[in-house]
Amino acid sequence: MNWGSPAEFFAMGGYAFYVWGSFGVCMIAVVIETILLFRRRTNLLLQLKSESSGNP
């Protein structure tokens, strides 16, 4: 595709809502998954640390 101006690019031929909405939803999903991954890792490390410190 060839766009004559930045406004035409961002309009995406009339499908801007769907195109940019898809990018937005995907980005939100990636950010949420990253946050949840770090939380799971932190909880797992704390759990492993508490289990290992409980053993003499």
C-alpha cells in the first residue's frame, strides 16, 4: 500500500479503528502477561526461599 500523507497512513483506508484497536489490545495483553509473569516468578521464589529456610 502507498499512502500520500501521514494522515492517510493513520486512517488505514477507513479501517483505522480495527487496525489500531487490534494493536492496542495486543499491546495491553503483552503488558498484562509480563506483569503476571513477574508476579508469578516473585511468588515462586519467595515460596522456594521459605521452604528451604524451614529445613535445617
